[in-house]
Amino acid sequence: MKIRLPRFCLLFLAGIMAAPLLGAVDLQRLKYNHPGLLVDLGVGLWAWPLPMDFNGNGLTDLVVVCTDVPANGVYFFENSGRLDEERGLPVFKPAVRLGDALDNPQVSYVAGEPVVTTPNTVYPHFKASVFAGGVKIPAPTANVIHPAEGVVGAATGRSRIRADQWRYLDFDGNGTQDLIVGIGFWGDYGWDDAYDKDGQWRNGPLRGLVYRLRNAGTDAEPVYEDPQALLTTDGVPVEVYGRPSPSFADFTGDGKLDLICGEFRDGFTFFKNVGTREQPLYAPGRPLTNGDRILRMDLCMITPVAYDFTGNGWPDLIVGDEDGRVALVEHTGEIIDGMPLFLPPRYFRQEADEVKFGALATPFGFDWNGNGRDDILVGNTAGEIAFIENLGGDPVRWAAPQLLQAGGEVIRIQAGPNGSIQGPAEAKWGYTTLTVADWDHDGLPDLVVNSIWGKVVWYRNVGTRAQPKLAPAQAIEVEWPGQPPKPEWNWWSPQGRELVTQWRTTPMALDWTGNGLTDLLMLDHEGYLALYRREKRNDTVILLPGERIFRFAGEDEPMRLNPGRAGRSGRRKLAAVDLDGNGRIDFLLNSRNASLLRNLGEENGFTVFRDDGDLAELRLAGHTSSPAVIDLRGDGRPELLVGAEDGFLYHMELSQTEAP
């Protein structure tokens, strides 16, 4: 069988000496190597900001806690004192890792000093030792504070607390610090696969509730009373859509502590204190707005902290996003109809250090602008796709990620209220994963993309080789003999002849059959790796239904890369490459970093592969990794490029290995 390889795969055939697959150096983060460049400040997946003057120089720094794999840690971003004139915010220096992270960190400000807590624990020497030397708080755990069989949030009786946020607060102005605990409860929500045939979610919502534990003792010897859920004036609990991150401050300038909560998704709810400072009473919640628009963060799983960052006497919000970025939501000082007016979020920037694009980055190496250097095209959880330009040099210098547009609008695929099998909580996720290929055979590279929906689409390049320009998405269509197949748990059905397969799995577009036409290889609707062949009929290029022609050595059944159902389905990231130079395409597959599926040739109508295991040692995958291949320097020496769930890109040299 003749195989036509993409240009980056041909690099492997340039006569590289045979060598062990795993080099002496493990995966390393890709550096920008671009002095003077500013990029969005960010840690890995999930940002928990703790704003404070960490180094005591009078400037507010950002300490950001990240609990993911592989970027788990506490990171110090020093305020450089320089102004980012474009955004009107200070520029921060690159992160310095201070130590290991713990989940649900919160910061309170007691007598003007930051006090850091995690569930049931306070860290009196955080600036000196981070999360070492914690002291237990004599209070009940979250499962006691919010029992599964409580008055609120137990429709299913399943206890699942995912947010457990502890802060100190002098709630009633008596000079003693009480405890405030924000609870994110998933017991009513369940997890996934709960839509009816009309796309309506049959389970309950996420629940975000706020409890007060009154301190009947002193700050030195606290005695906490039984937890009480905060109620509004209509007698119902203060509640938002999960992960409440309760922030109390005088947001309206009347001397009383109001409450702003975040949520698991992207919005903020304001609860005005209509009582007194000594006896707070909260009006029903209203969404924060900016003018006539509801104020929303760019992503989800937000973590706001009330903090006067601008120093004008009004409490702003410092907010962490799911992708590790941190933003300022600035209080304008205006109160309209009893509501504080905030500006839209502005994301902090830092001096560029390591290349990052959102979270769960899915890279593909390709010379996008035709200048002879491999660039990076990359998707992420937000449903975006970015172009990261290779600016050349040794070491290679990279431009900041540039969001791609299609039809004049930024590409942003999102689940919306019912596009994620894991429910409406994932409305803002998109999980784009992609391949660059000439899909319409006009000589220009196009994009072939899958996402959270499992709908495979392509973006036609209507520009030039040097200046690509993308048209709006079009469905990849198959010559189905009957009704198009779909994952059996999808509540919705394909339209027309569109290809609908499993979510979050890479579409590999390449000429597998050697007939000069771009085929498609990817998981089918039941998790089997399938070949969708292209052929010409009456001068029209068509795509045929998937064929399960792959299997593992020693097995009789076709290769099934994921037998899971619903939320456990899909998620397989793949790349194609002739690693050993024998003319047979091997596959790279997501694993703890990337594993090699070596092509052993054909047998009884199947292409047989052997799983040779991980290519590296470093664990990149918490949820998943995403392997690709790139020639970083343009010297014919292949590199493995892996996108991790922390959004950073990792690379290492690969050498040819001897064919079996």
C-alpha cells in the first residue's frame, strides 16, 4: 500500500540514525524565548488567586494555587511595577513555584492581613512556608455542615461535595472572626447522561450554598456554633449554581457587608445586605451586570476574591478562571438601583515565559503561513483554536497565541445548555481538537475539527498559502447507506449526512490509501478506530462510511480505543507519523504523555499495531494529553509535541527507531 505522508512526517525519512525512542532528556515545557512579549498570566488547569503583597514592597502580587496535573503548585507572580498600557494593569513577572498545592484554598483579610485557609485548616505562616505548618480549625467537616439528607440539596440523597471553601469573617461586627463556608454540592446533579429526548436535563442543578459558623468564643480560643445556612429575605437559602466562593464586602458604600458569589460556570450573583452591619439580612440574589449586559467571565469554574486592587476604597473582584488565567473585575464606584457597577473582566498579563494556550491544549504542528517553518495550531477546553507563529531563531522564538477566525468571527465552539453529555454545567466548554490537511484538494491547508459535540467539521481555507483565511464551518459528510449512526447516548441525531462520532477525539486527515485523496481516521460512534475512505465518483470526491480495519497484535477483534459510554467515551487524541522510516504510518496516542502504536503491517485485511508504551517519563495527563509531531528548528530532526491539561506545550526530540 502506498502511503502519502504530510510534510512533517516526511522529515522522519531524512536519514536520521537509528536510536532509542526515548531520548536522554524527558519532555520539557516549550519556551517563548521572546523578550519583551506579554501574554496572559496563567497557571495550569484551575486558578485559585490569593491577592496579597507577598514580598512586602507595597505592591499587590498574585499568589495563584493550581491543583491539576502536571502543574500542581503554589505560584508567585511578582508585580513588576510596570504598567501594561493596553489593559491598564500592572505587568507581572513569570511565575515562581513556592510549593505543592492543596485544594479549595481561600484568602481572608483579617485586620488588613491575608489569612489563607483550606477546608478545616488555617496556615498562619503562609508567606514563609506556604501550606506547611497548617493548624486545624475546631469545626465540623463539610459533610457535617451540609449533610446529604439535609433540608437543602438532597433530592437524590447522593452526597458529592466538590467545593469546600472556608473563610474568616467578622459577620456581625462584634470584633470576633466567624467562619464562612461555601459548599458546592453535586448530589442532585449526578454526573452525565441525563437528558430526555428533547434535550432537557432530567437531574437537578448544581447547588452552591453559604453557611455561617458563629464564633461564640474568641479569636484565640474559638468556639464555633452549629452551622447555619444563610437565608434571603424570602426565607430561602442563599444559593447559586455551584462553587459559591462567597465574598463579603461593603460593595454599595453604606457601611454594611454585602455578598457576591461566583458559581461553577461564569457569572456572579449579588446579595444586598438590607439589614444592618450587626444583623445582616440579604435580599434575593441578582446577577451582576455591566450596563444592560450580565457580567460574565470568559470561562467557567470561576473563583472570585473581593479585594481593593485599585486602591480607591471600593472592593474589586480578583477572579481565577478554569484555564489558569486571572482577571480584575473592577468596581467603578457607581451604585445603580442598589447594585454595584463593575467593569468587564480584564485579564492580567505577565512577561512571556512558557508557551500556553488555555487548558487541555491539543496542538498540531504545521507550517500555517507557508514560510518554511513549522508553526503550532492548537485547540483547548474553551472551544477556541489558536495560531502560534514560529518566528525562527535558535532557540526558536514564538509569537503569542492568535485566535483564529472563520467567516470573520473568532472560532468558539461551545456546548451550550445541552451539547455536553456531562450536562449543562459544561455549557462553556468546547474541547476543540484538530488536524491540518487539504480537505478539498485545492492546494491550500484547511482545518478539520472535532469538539465536545462529536460533530466533525472543516474550515475551508479561502485565503492564500501565505495568508490563510477560513470560511465558516461545514459539516464533514459521509455517503451513509441509511440513517447516519451516532453514539447511542446522544439525545440528538445527525442532520443530513453529517459525521457524528465520539466527543473530544482527534480527526486524523491524511491520504491513508495512497490514491491522492485525503482520508479521515478517527474513533467511530462506538469507540473503534475507523478509516473513512475518500474516493472519486463522477468527478465528485466522497467520503465513505468508516471501516474497522485496525487491530492490536495478538487480538482478533478490531481496535477499540475506548469502550466507555457517555462521559467516559471518546477523549482519545491521536497523531500519525512514520516513526521508523519504513513507509508505514504509526500512531501516537494519548497516555500519561504519549504512547507509540507501531504499525506492523497488514494481516488478513487488518493493519496490525503493537502498543510500545509511553515515549517519555513525565506524567502530563490528569484528564488527557494530546500528542503531535513538529519540526521545531526546520532541521529535519523530529520533535514530539504534547499538549497537557495544564495548557502548556511540552516537547522532546525523537529519533528513528529500527523497524521490526
